[in-house]
Amino acid sequence: MEKQPCVYILSSRPYGTIYIGVTSNLMSRLHQHLGNALPGFTARYAVHQLVRFEMFGDMERAILREKQLKRWHRQWKINLIESDNPHWADLAPSLGLPPLRPDGC
């Protein structure tokens, strides 16, 4: 996957801790999360499962979407995830990556 602006949502488990981020290179960022190369929230709370991502044509739109989603109520975020991923499946393998959860759950 080439560089392309993207908003992504990670989860610790179904209905668990949710993290929303933005990147210009989803594959690289997912590798960073998998290896806990980004100290902070996702490493501290084991938020490693990719449950949703949205691609954008430019970074400005991606950043606006990230800010919008971060302002949403938790239930709205859950509804958004479940609209395309009702079982909270790890989407990383569909992109050619190993599951982001180290324990495989």
C-alpha cells in the first residue's frame, strides 16, 4: 500500500479501549503499533487491533475526519465500527499484515 492519508481505529478488544489516529502511511504506522515502537497510549493500554480505516485523497481531509471522530461519543464510534465490522475482526491480515494483537485474540 503506497502512502495515502488515512484515519484508522484500533481497539484493545471488542468494546474495549478505542484509539483513533491519522497517518499518511497506514502499513508503516501499523508496523509501529505492532512493535510498540510508539510509546504512549496504544502501547500502555495494548490497543493493537485494527477495526476500521478510511482512506482520503489529501491529508487535510483526513485530519478533519480524525478530529471529528475524536469528538464523537463512544457509542457513535462503536456504531461506526460495527457498521462495516460487526464482529470487531482484526483488519490487519486483510492488508497483508499479521494480526496486530500479539496474543492473536
